[in-house]
Amino acid sequence: MNRVFVLGNATIDVVLNAARLPNPGETLLAEHMVRCAGGKGLNQALAAANAGATCVFAAPIGNDSDGMYLRETVAGFPAIAARWIAMPHPTDHSSIWVAGSGENMILSSAHCAHTLTPSHARAALADLAQGDMLLVQGNLTAETTFEALGLARTRGAATLLNTAPLAWDMRPCLALCDVVMANAVECSMIVGSADASALRAACAGTAIVTLGETGAAIASTAGLTHVSAPHVEAIDTAGAGDVLAGVAAALLCAGRPILFAAQAAVNAASLSVTRRGTTASFPTRAEMTAILSDLDKG
């Protein structure tokens, strides 16, 4: 069976909800708090697993209580084979502020993630093979990400790059990517335009530009297409982009067409924003089965 390999980060997420986001210099009291496992790498691995993928997840964590919490949490997800890489640094954290409108702001540490080297990546991906898919994000260093993508290409594995967070120049990596997923702001920063066709021109295959509540634009060999998002009342958008990336990776690895994968990913992300938290808000395996069944029925 083809597998989705996710190489990325894992963090402890502290999600704070308030009626609005604070102004510079202002202190607000949160109305609600959730502490959970997170990080873009872990989030996307869980989303891929819930979408039916056999998932291999590799991430650096510290030898501390937070790292143990992450180990124990992921051990509860039988579809994820975790390959933890112990680092002599504290496990990374993310502070996520969410307004009543669902808008969010995120500040993350990345010291642990940035200590992952190309050698670590090669070891973690030792059995990556033709037919598998590698999913990476922007949390690791440019050098390590480039090494992982290049290795995947030489092995005949498909590659999907989610450009968030945009912490370094990703343009040199794009030619190694079968699929690039960015939001409109990231797309503009990378290629000077929010047009998915412009992003596709810079990568090896398909570009997906996520557009929040309006869905996503897909530029592929079939041209430029838009998939719409169902109307929902968003209460927390944290992690929605990770749902999109993980679900899309799982379905593309399973051989689903790009438009089907994109529509399912948008529908899954739309469900996640109706609930609080990051991983806690993600569609379950049963919910993903229902989303896919509804799309199959047309």
C-alpha cells in the first residue's frame, strides 16, 4: 500500500479564544483555552490518516514532558507510524489566538524543528519509495526541506509542499514539487501574484491556492479551476490549512483526481473551522468517510 510520509514539526498548542484579537500593547483576558498536540507536521499527518492514508510521520521533539505528551498522543492514532527524532532542546510550542470571528494569529517556536538536519531527513525517509507521497511544510530549514524533496524525486515518490509558514525563499524548491499548496498571501509573496496559474508555472505540477471561506483555486494540466467551500459558521480557523494539505495528500496518494482531492480537502477544512482547537477540531475517520461518500455520489 502506498504511504504518505510527513516530515515536519510537532508542537504543544495553546489555543486562546477571545471576542477579538488584542491591539498592540493591549492585554485581554481569554474566554476559553485549549492545550493540545499540534504543529503543522503533526496536524497534517493526522488529517492524512483520518482521510484513509497509511501515514509515516517524522518530527523532532525534546527529551522533556512535552515531548512525552506528543509521543503518547500520537500513539493513540494507529494509522500513524511515528518516527520521533529526539533533540537536546525543548519541544516547540505554538501560541494561537482566536477571535470570535474565527480569525487567528499564531506565534510558534521553531528551535527544535530547525535542528533537524539533512542527515536526519535521509534517515527518517530511508524506506520512502515509488508510489509513496512526501508532504513537507515550511517549519524545517530550507536545506533540510530541499534535501527531503530531492530524495523523494530520486526515489520516484510524489511530493507536496505546503508553503506555510513562509520563513525562507521557497522558489528553489518548487521545481521539485508535484503539488504546491499556498494561501493567497503566500502565493503573492512567492511569485508576485495570488494567481494559481503563476504558482503552477514555477513548480513541477499542480498548484493549489487556498482562499478561505471561498474555497480554493487549482491550476493543473486541465487549466484553472475553482472549488467552492460549503457555507459554515466559523468559530476557530486554526489548523484548517493543515486539514486541507493532509487530506489532499492522502487522496492524491490513493490515486484520486486532483479536483476530487481538492474538493474533499476544502469540505473537510470547512468542517474543522466549526469546532475549537487544532487537532481536536479535525474531521474524524468516520466524518471523512462520509465526506468522501457524498462526493462519490455526486
